[in-house]
Amino acid sequence: MIKEGRADRLVQAGIDSVEKLWKADLGALAAHPAFQGDAGFIGQVPLLQGYAEAHCKRAAIVYAADPRIFELPEPIIHMDLEFDGPVSEIFLYGMLRHDGKGVEQWFDHTRKGQDKMLRDFRDLCLEGGTIVTWGGRSSDTVQLRRACEKIGISPRWLNETTWFDLQADLVFTGSPETQRVYLPVTKFKSETVAKHFGYKKPPLNVKDGYHALRLYRNFKRNPRPQIQDDLCKYNAEDLWHLKIILDGCRELMTPHH
């Protein structure tokens, strides 16, 4: 979270450990010559101190409840897409209802099939409820908008859907004013955060999103059921991450709610 240049300046100010960052006096730090004219960084220090405290204590730090996570309109559907961004192809829609009714996945590599999946997903969203994502604001909704534009349907439904981005709205908002929970994690990937809440990763044949994309492109050239199965299993784990993280944050915040 701290780039090398600023880390070097923190050392100049006598802060050479995570614990010292946690306990640093903000006024003294702002007055230090190393940070003159760097108000942007000073404004982010309280956010960094929250994470530093969590790492030092090896436990989540909760300053207040986020009431939104207790008031999400039902049904709550965790959603994750697998897509080929450069050509605006969404080839896998993964959905998991938070009430435990199981994973539903739509997969298709054809233009006609993908057009139908997009329209069906739009209709599902317009029925109401909440679509929960991880980083969806900067990825999933962008891809959905591009896919709509590609086939010539209005993307207005995206603005009419209730979205909740667990990453940007809750786990790492990027602002000390809106950050209510600080988790002792080193990376803000859904798998890493889910592991904090007890998630155990099963053996998978797909390593990451880039690997998934390579497999999908291979599938288009030579469709094989095993590839589709591997992609669906990989996608399903991302869905379980979301449920585990939302449940975990609700449990942490319940005493403050």
C-alpha cells in the first residue's frame, strides 16, 4: 500500500516498522520536512494506520458497522463474470444466492448464446434484489456495458440495478472517512480476504483469470467439456468467496450495529 519513495521518506521520519506507522503522531509526521507539500499522502495516513494496527494485532479492527450490509435488498445474489475483455465476450455468468440455494452458471461461447445470456441476466437484475460483486464497479459492470453496446441494447438497466461491490464499498474503500473495517491481509484479492474468514481453497485446474481466458480461447478453437467444467469450478470458488466475506464482515460488525 506504500510505494518505495514514500516508504523511504517514512524511514527518514523515523518510521521504519509497521508498528511505528500505527502509532505515529499524524501532526508530527505532517510537520516533518520529508512530507512537506505531500498533503495527499498525509490525508491517507489514518487509513494506513488502521491497516497497520490490524497487522500488528493480527486481527480485524472494526470502528463502526456499515449499515448497508445489513439492509441489502433481497434476494442477495453473488455474481462473478468470466470474460474476454478485448472482444467484449462474456462467456460465463456465475451466480450464488446468499440464502444457500446453490450455484447457477451460464456458459456459452457462441455469439447467439452470449447475446441470450446477457438479456437473461438483464431481466434477472430488473426483478430486484442486490447483485454483490468483487471489484465489479471497475470490471464486471464495465464489461456488461460494453456487451450491451456490442449487440445494440440499452445499458440503462445497469443504473437501475442495485449493486454492492464488496471490495470497493467495504473491504478497501481507499478513504479513511468511509473505511469501517480493517483486515490484516496483504492483498485485496477475494481469495486472500476469504481465507482470513476461514476459506479453504480446493484443488483447481485453473490458476487465475489470465489462465481462465487462455483456456476459454482454446475452448473456442476446440470445444471440450473438461475445459468448460474447469472454468465453472474456478468461477464457483469466486462466488463462495463473496458469500464468506459478506458473512464474515456482518459477523464482525454485528456488535457495532
